[in-house]
Amino acid sequence: MEQTRSHKQFDGHNLYFTHYSEVCQSKMSFAAFVPPQAKTKKLPVLYYLSGLTCTPEIFLTEAQAQAHAKKHELILVVPDTSPRETGIEGENDSYDLGSGASFYVNATTPKWSRHYQMDTYVTQELRLLVEKELPVDGDRRGIFGHSMGGHGALVLGLRNPELYRSISAFAPICAPSKAPWGIKAFSEYLGAHKAAWAKYDAVELLKTAKARIPILVDQGTDDEFLASELFTDELERTVKQTGHPVTIRRQEGYDHSYFFISTFIADHLAFHAESLKSPR
């Protein structure tokens, strides 16, 4: 693991790293905000999964999360949204497939499966690397994200209740099996069998989830993708049917941007801090 940059903020540091991923068979990057309290003790860790086209830089510069992370004594870890420059044909041809658009799945189709193993990368390889190299309390983890990353947070959290104690999302793609973005990505990464898609669909996973992990979802009412891609109504119906502890908040007049995220980031970090404040 190589540290490439460091920027001091609120007496902590924004750190940028690169490393070779055995899981993705490529060079990967991630960033972290480490608050000053980590100088004397290990802290809970909160993983943030970004949306389509994003890099770790965008969250750290636009979400305005660091002051709240310091307040709640949380380390923030932000992986990249996909492997980069793997040589896969068409990897850089569109914003919603390939580079910057992994959908956080383990790809199974021959074209993508060698490199696009983001489920295992986030939940296993990166997690173990972070817990080895940063002052992280490995018993206290949460996960959150935005849009495609909100989908990723919901799915990886629900698939791995032994790893994450809290989940939240801003404007997540709730039912990717029905959304144009999700249909395109799942067809390419997972093939034509819909049973494989259901394993990465938050609505479908909630129907059978046994672990009651607390979840917070914020959705702007003026989000340009709300009707066509996000399917928040599907999530709400499933929550009512299952009784899973999910809080869904409709935020009047907000869109899909980081202006929306930065407005409610304090609520999300406080939500996770409450779940992570003490050992199991």
C-alpha cells in the first residue's frame, strides 16, 4: 500500500492510497479521513461507496463529512468505484458501464470476471488491508453510499450482516433489476439469469433478510432520476411488508447532487455513530 497524498483538515488527515489488488488483478485506489483521536486509540470505520463516474476525491472534497467524522470519532474509508485501465474492450465507452460503474458486484461473465470483483474487494480485501494499516476497530463497521454506491451499501450490508452494524444511503438505486442502469450493468456483469441479479438487488434481499440491521435512506423529491432509476417506492413497499428497521425520508426540493448529500451528511454520520459507539 502506497500513500500518495495527505491533506490536513480539522486536525485529522485526508489520506490517498494506491495498492495492487489480488482480487481485482489490477491497481486500485482508495482514500480515508483519519480524525485526530486515532492518534491514541482505534476508532470505528465507516465505508462510503460512491456513485457512477465518481472517484474518492469527490466525496472528500464535496460531501463536507470530515468535521462530523471528527465529532463522532469515525474513520471514513472511500474506495474507488471500479478497477481502472484493465484493457477490457469497451471499459471506457460509457459512463454507466465499466470504468467508474462497477455496481459493486462480483462479475461472473467471462469479459468482466477477471477484474470486476468489487463485492469481494470491498468486503474482504480492502477491509482487511484497512484494518491492518489504519487505526481501525475491526469490530465496529458501518457502510453508506450514494446512487450506485447507495445500492452498493444496501446490498453489501444486507449480504454481510456479520460485517456491518449500520447501513445508510443517499438516493440509492433500490431495485436495480428494474432500473435501466441496473439492467444494463447486470446483463453485462452477471449474465441473463435473473436469479443472479436478485442477489444484488436491495428490494429482493430485504424480502428474506433475517438480520435486522438499522438502515437510513434519504431521497430528494426533485431528484431527476427518482422515477426512472431509483425505485424508492419499491423499497418502501418492501419495508412495510417485512418490518425491517428502515427509515426512508423524502427531502423536499432536493436533487441527486452533492448539495443534497452535504445537507444531510451530519444526520448519516450521527446515525452510524449511534450504532457503532460501543463493542458488540
